[in-house]
Amino acid sequence: MKRRKKQNELYKMLIMAFGILIVALIVVLILILAGVGKTEEQREASLMENGRFIDGVSVEGVDLSGQTMAQALANETLQSIAKQKEDGFTYTFTAGGHQYTFGAAELGLTSSLQQTLEEAMKYGQMGDGETVREQQATAKQSGYDFKLGMHGDEAAVLEKLTALKPQMDILPQDATLEILDDVKGEGRFKYIDAVTGVDIDAGAFAKLLCQNINAGNYEVVEAPAIITNPKIDTETLKANTVKIASYQSSFKGGGLDNKDRVTNIRILADIVNGTVIEPGQTWSINEAAGPRDATTAKTVGWAYAPGIADGKYRMEVGGGVCQVSSTLYNAAIRAELTIVERRPHSWPSRYIPEGMDATISTGSPDLKISNPYNMPVYIETVLDEDAKTLTVNIYGPPLTLGYTIDFENIKVAYEPAPEPIYHYNATVDAEGNPIDPGKEVVEKESHPAQTWDVYKLYKDANGNVVKRELFTHNVYKAYTGEIYANYPDPAAAPVESPAQ
């Protein structure tokens, strides 16, 4: 009896132990299913793949209760709302004082549909127990709606910003000016403001932009950029654009005012007017003017006028332009510009002091001028056809030399012009043109040989010469004239008539 009683008690204990074991196994299974032992990332990944939205959760008013992530992503209403968000979104930012506005697609931004759905899926299912219970209660009682925003992926945004950089980056530019043709003097300068250089740091900006966008901060920001200030601003340019030299020549009388010659002076003066020579730059008047030939006579308007060629005056395209180059040369040397190339004429010119002329011709010779200053210089020409004068003004940085400059020319050698060579009994000239009986044609004029030295004078405030130095040595060689005469040599012995 006692033995049976003990057996029954042992049987009960075994059943109880087995029950406890079953309960423990069930608890372990529940804990396993609940994700105990998984990392936070693993639990979240599992929820996104296998979970369902809790009841009462919606996005942009679209109820997602009981749906999976895949179902929500495929929801056409949500996709339409997301596209409207992207299409209507613009983002404004500044860079170096300039403002830019671009759309979502231009910046590589998308709607936050994926990210918002992930947040909605975690609502009431992830977090500490108290938070989860509160969220579940809120969703059940009044529902909880999530709103779509914008999202930026840093790699995608960087790609788009890199492509946009050429539109936004700005090269620094110094202040410049234009010379207005219809205004005289310093008032003809129109100053153009300097431009500050901007080089946007696309990598740093992509990071900043995504941080703000993903945080829902769409306020205007300054893009990270390298700012380069110009070397010359408008005020500096104005202070360094003063008249530093001027020279005037006349084309009055003696054939200098021939209308075709004046036409050529006008054309070249217009070409030279407004010339800017940058610091260290060498400027060529021939390059600026281009060729003077039969073609450009038609296209540019160069006229045929007397010019020196082959030791004589002859009609040529652009004849007379040397008055412009010579006047410019005299202004340039008074402005202390560097004369890189200059050549005197075959004989002195009537419109410029001896030894101070500068001849030019298509190709060569040329007048080349270099700017020795650290600021630009500007050339202005003023042609007064009523007064028959040409003035060249040069503007640049103030000459703070402590002296003024002047020039003097001195004749150091002279030989009279040789007697011309006569071609008697000539019925035609050198070019085959007929000569009337008893008339003559001067093919070339005789010119004397002369040498002129030009000295540069340095004067103090009282006008006293404190320094005098040889500037140029100019040799004009002699030219023997030629005359074709349709009559016999007067000095020749008369021809005797045959005896009758």
C-alpha cells in the first residue's frame, strides 16, 4: 500500500516536471520568434522583409494596416504622390553671392517614399516596450499618418553636382573698361565691375545638402566653395586710369589733307582707338590693322593715297596711315611705354619732327609697343577733321617718377640732295604713260642725306633738365631723283644741219 502511494507521488512529480519542460520550450520558442538574441539591425531587416504595418498606420492618408513593405511600395497612389513631390520640389542655395535654384532631378534628389515606409513599418513594432505600447495605442485609437519628404543619396547628389559645376563655377575677372566712341576725355570710360571667382566644392556640398534634406531642412544654405578675389577692382582701376601722355599732329595743307589719305587716317585711328595693352603685353599696330591691299580696299574701305615706297611717292592702298603710327609713337614714348619695334621713314615726314616718325607697311616695317606697368594702358584717338588734327591720348597708372619727360631733336649731319637724273627725249615715263612734247614727269624726287639724334630730357618740377640721354639715332639716306623729259638735253651740243 505504501509502495503504491510512493509510485503515485513519483508519477505526479514526473508529470509536473514534464509540464514545466513543455512550458519552458514554449517560452523559448516565443522568445525565438520574437527575435530575442538578434541584433537591432537583424530585427529591423527581418521586420522589413516579413513584417506588416500595424493597424492605424498610414502614409499621406493612404491606410497601410496589415500590408507588407512590398505591397506598400507598389501602391500606385503612394507612387503618384511621391512623383508629385519630386516634380514640384526646388532647392535654392547660394555660392559666392550668387543664388541658384534647381529641381529634384537636377540635384539627384528623390522622394522619401522608401525611407518613410521604413519608419512607418517600425512604428509600434521597434523600440523599448513602453514606446511600442504607446505607439500601438495611438495607432489603434486615432491612427498615425506619416508624411513624405525628400531624400538625398550622397553619391547620386555628388554625381549631379559635379555635372552642374561648369554652370555654377565662375572664373575671377579683373575690373575692365570700355571706351565709348561718342564721348571725349575720361568720361568716355565705362567701367565694368570685377568678378569674384567661385569654385564650388562638390563633395563637401553633396554631404551638407544630403544632411539638410534628409533632416527635412530645406532652408537656403551657402555652398562650400573656394572664393578667389580679383586682382583689380573697379576703384583700383579708376585710380590707375589717368591720362599719362598725349600727342597731336596736323594734316593741314600740302596734300596731307587729301580726302583719300584722310580716309585711311580715319580707319586706322578707329582701329587703334580703344586699344588695351595688358601688363607685359606687346601690341602690334600692323596686327591690329591687318593687311592693306586690293582685297581689304573693298572689305575694309582702305583708299588709294600717296605713300612712300621704293624711294618715291606712289599711290598705294592705305597711304597716309603712317601719320597714325607716328602720332601714336610720340604719345607712347611720353607715356614711358616700351618701344619694341620702330623704324623711321626713308626721309623725314612733314607732320612729325625729324627723327620722331614711325613708318609702317603691310607685313613690315611695324610699330610694336609693350606695357611695362603692372596695370593696363588704354589708347584713345581723337580725329578732328575740321581742325585737321589727330590726337593720341594714353591712359594708365599715374606716372610717379619725380620728373617729367620731354624730347628734343638735333640735326647732326646733312648733305644736300643730289642732282636728279634726267631721261631726255622720253616720250613715255617709267610706267609707260605718254609724255606731251616739251613736258616732264618727276619719277622720283631727290632728297638730302640727314642724320637726326633725338634726346630724352628729364625735367624737375621747375622745368630744369636734370638728365639728358640719347634716345634714338636716325639716319635718312640721300635719294637721287629721276625725271623723264620729252625734250632734248639743253646742255647737249646742237646738232648741225647738213650743208646746203
